Amino acid sequence: MNPFKSYTLKPGVTMRNRLVMAPMTTYSGNEDYTVSDEELAYYRLRSQTLGMVITAATSINDSAQAFERQISLKSDAFIPRMKELAKTIQSQGALAVVQLHHGGRMNLPSLYDNPNAIVSASAISAPREGLATPRAMTTAEIKSTIEDFAQATRRAIECGFDGVELHGANTYLLQQFFSPHSNRRDDQYGGSVENRMRFIEELIDRVYAEIVSANQPNFILGYRFSPEELETPGITMEDTLKLVDKLKEKPLDYLHISLKHYRQTPMRNEADKTAIIDQIQSRLKHKIPMIGVGGIATKENVLDAFKAGYEMISSGVAILADPAWGTHVEKGTLNTVFDPQTMPEHLYQRLYKNRQYFTQGGYRFKS
């Protein structure tokens, strides 16, 4: 397996290599949540050497908006600019996948005049400062949200994207339904782990039906997930292995795990030294390709990640600093300097505001 050579993800879909740009919020869309010219330039640069580019989290309806200047596919009005984004990525040789997202209880309250617009599985606030207590979704709202994901998928197809990734990680709405911390429901969507998976299962089925209806057999359907939560109660590895058992029976083209390090061991049980990827592959058995992420920057990291059991790997921070990372990582000639000329101003300012974190990781900022 050579990560720098072409890879057939599914019949009819070949990537020029197995390297993926991780979905990273840019906070840099236009004020009306359309794609900005700065973002088009940012993605154009970073699509030149990768096999796949996954966009920033893209909202699917009015209550999904989580960040300032977050791009959206919540209505047909957003198709023209998102079509430009798909073409921009593909023109440089990479597959273009749009990540579909709902922030749920993690939504920034200042974006909403009506606090009742912030919804989640249950009326349980996130253990973070500055967030609102959400309103529990009704069954009808759950069904309509699933339909909104499906309609965003329809728009992604119309835009010409190569696929969609359903964002079920990083504490957002899909994870909120799966989590016993945020989901305290007593109906068919809450309680047992099987019930807490129901929203995810119905969502995948409905989105896949939309792809079939559009007669797009080459369209990619991916799912991203976080395997654990630190909260009590929270998602455990036992929960996630049950989820993986369900996901491997779904018509998914890849799973994308969200980890701080690709060889990470469980956080909730420090005595468990079996890497999470090993535990997942013991159930998945490579039935669906896995994208690994976390701490991947160098060629050594890339090669080791494939030895660990991933079929593809994604990187984030390294690609922010080095737009040509896909070529440079193979040659061992990485750039580790954040350059404001290669990214939107709002994104650069956010990185610079947190510069201590990045400089500790070996990155610098162009003066």
C-alpha cells in the first residue's frame, strides 16, 4: 500500500493519492453564509496535491448554523457559490466532498435572535461557557432535520460535488443524539444505545435514498464520528463499537474518525492500552475504508498511520501551513509557517490568536 499512489475508493471513483484535507472551519464565508472569494482561493491552493478535499462544516438549515461566517447549503440560493467551490477543488485534481453539519446545542447564541431556535436531543446544556441551554427537538423536528440533510445532499449533487460527509463528531447534533450526556429522551430516539443510534441510522438511510433517487452511483457518502466523550455519562468505546457494527452494514463509502492522535488509546479507561483503531478494525475488519487523523504531519506519520490500519489519512494543521503538503510530505520538505497570503484573513487571525498552541507544535507565523 503506497499512500502517495492512486486509490480506488469505490467503483468509478479514483483518488490520485490517499491523502485528504480534513474539514476545518474557516470562519471566512460571506456575511450571508455564502462562499467567499477568499475561501475559493484558499481551497484552490490546497487542492493541488491531495486526493480528496473535505470542506468546512456546511449548515443544512436555519437552526444548524454554529459559527460566524459558516458556509451553508440550507436552500437552493446557496447552490451557485457552492458550485464554484466544487469546481475550484476539482479543477486542481482533488475529489470535492462537502461536510454536512448541524451544530445543535453547540451553536453560537449570538447568531440567534430567538433562543428557542437552538435545539438538541434534550434540553441539556453543553459543559462549556457561553452556550445556551437548547430546546429538545420534537419528533416532527427530528424528521424534518433528516429531510434537510437529504435536501442538502440533493443540492450537493446539483453543485457537482463528488460526495458528502455527515458530521457525526466533535459534539455536534448527530453526536448529541448518540451521547447519553446530551440525550435524555424517553422516546424511540433516547434511552438505550440502540435508540440513541436511531437518528443516525435514519439519517444515513434517507441521504442514501436521495443519492439513489438522483441516479448517482459514484457519489460518495462518508460519516465522521468521535469514539468517546469525557463527560459522565458520556460515549464509551463500548457504545462506539456498537455504532461501528451498525455503520458497517450501511451503504457508506468511508468512515472518518476524529482523534487527537491516530494511534490514540481510550481516554475513559487509561488501563486500556489497545489503540482505538485496533478496537474498531476488530469489528469493522476493513469492510468500509477508514480515514485516520490526528498528529499526522510528516512522511513518517503518514506511513505509520497506514501501518496502524487506515486506508486513507487526513491532515489539518499541516495543510494550513503547507498548501502543497501532499507533494512536500512525500519529499520530506515541509513548510511549517502560517502565511496570511495563503488563507482568508479571518482564519489567519484565529490561528494567530491561538499562536501559543501552534508554536508549541513547531509552527511559526510569517512576520
